[in-house]
Amino acid sequence: MENRSHAFMTGLFTLALLVAAVLFGVWFNRDRVEYDPYLLATTLAVPGLNPQAAVRYRGLEVGKVDDIDFDPQHAGQILVHLSIDPATPITKTTFATLGYQGVTGIAYIQLDDESVGSPRLATAENNPSRIPLREGLLDQLEKRGKQILTQAEEVAGKLNDLLSDENRKTIIGAFADVSDTVNEYKGIPKQLGPTLDRLPALASKAEGAIDSVNLLAQDVTRLSQSLQGPDGTLTRIGNSVDRAVNGVEAVTTGAQLETLPSITALTDDTRSSMRAVRRTMDTLNERPQSILFGAPNPTPGPGEPGFAASAK
């Protein structure tokens, strides 16, 4: 009997000790921080978000999700109750998004702020302040994915219209025309072959012609220099004409015109001839190339073809 009583007391003491250890552990690990209540009201989907999910402010864990329920005053709106450390700088420009941990799909609340130095957002137990919930990365991808699918459907429809039977025949015909054109262009090098073979000979002849022109120009230059030099032909002719004119003028001055009419007429003819020779020499001095190419056409006078009256 005593052994049974002793065993019973031992078991009771053991149970009491276990209960005391559990209560001590709960008391020791309990969170002594008094959190501030906040509220998220959103019409967005919150997949993977559960009570006790973490609340992080720019990556730092600052609280947890207390509860998730529906807004009784607004149908379709979801209320997410948050408990956040009062030291967290929740301001009037703070907003929330859904974040996901790795590949597990477990969601958490990610808080961020649009600016620095905004006024704090006050809250109370009876009337918690609301933090806006914005679209997260997955929501944006979903929305843009729908837009991309819509555009892909439009592109597919346009491709179907482009690849209709009539358009396919047109495209095939265009390719056939291009092929025929390419085949015709392939024969052009064969046709140009003889001409290309003659190009070196033509180039040689052109070089010979250019050399001849250069030699001709050099000859004309030497001829012009010999004619216009101090002892050149034009200079000697001019000096002779000057001497002859001076002699004729002297004869004319010394003779009596009344008694020598024949000498006067001869003098006039000599003067006309000398003036013609002088004009010829002046022309040669100005344009020595006229020896080879001839004198330029005279300027047309009034009533002649090509005459143009100068404006005054």
C-alpha cells in the first residue's frame, strides 16, 4: 500500500513539475512589447497570407498579422489586422505590399514609405489607422500578363488575316517574281564580260590621248613664250612696224601734200596696213592660242543675230 502511495505522489509531483516548466517557458518567451494596431483594407487578392504572418518594414520584422476577415460595411473588401512595434516609423505616406518567401509561397506584409520625414500616422485600439495596400510584383505580372495575352491574340488574328489563301498566293507570286529577277541579273555579268575586257585597252588609249594633249599644251606654251619674249618674233615685228610708221610720218611731214598726192595716198595705205598689223600683233599678244584654234568670233552688233542691248 505504501509503495502505491509513494508512486502516486511521485507521478503527481512529476506532472506538476512539467506543468510548471511549460508555464515558465510560456512566461519567459512571451512578447512583452505592446504593439500598435493598424488595419489594411483592400479589394486585392491576398493569396498565401495567413494569421501570424510576419510584418516587415523595409526588410526588418516589426510585427505580425493578427487576423484576416471581411469588411461588414463594404462587400468584397478584406480587412487585415496588424500589430506593429510602436518604434516603427509608420507615417501618412507609408504603404504596404505583399511579399513572398522564396519558393514556399508563404506571404508576408512588406511596409515601405514614399518619402522621408513625413508626419507620423497616429492610431488607437478602438479606431486603428488604415495603411493602403498596393499591388505587389505578382499582381503587376498578372495584370501585364493579361495585357500581353490580349496583344498576342490580336497579333495571332492579324497573322491569320495575313496568311489567308489569297495573301499566300500573292506572297508566293512575289517570291517567284523576285526569283525571276535574280535569274535575269545573273546573266548581266556575262553580257558585260566583253565590255569589261575592252576597258584596259580603252584606258590605255585614253592615257595616250591625255599625254598627247599635255604635249600639245607644252608646245603651245613654248610657242607663246617664244613669241612674247624680249627678243621674240612679235616684239621684233612691233619694233619694225613702229620704225616704219615713224619713217612714214616723217616723210609725210616733210613733203607738201599739194604737190605729192601720190605720196599722200601711199602714206594712207601704209598707215592702214600698219594699223592692221598692229591689231594682229595685239591679238597674238593677248591670245597666242589663236594661232592653233583661230580668232574668236566678233561681238555681234545691233541688228545681228545674238546681239543683246546692255541695260543702263
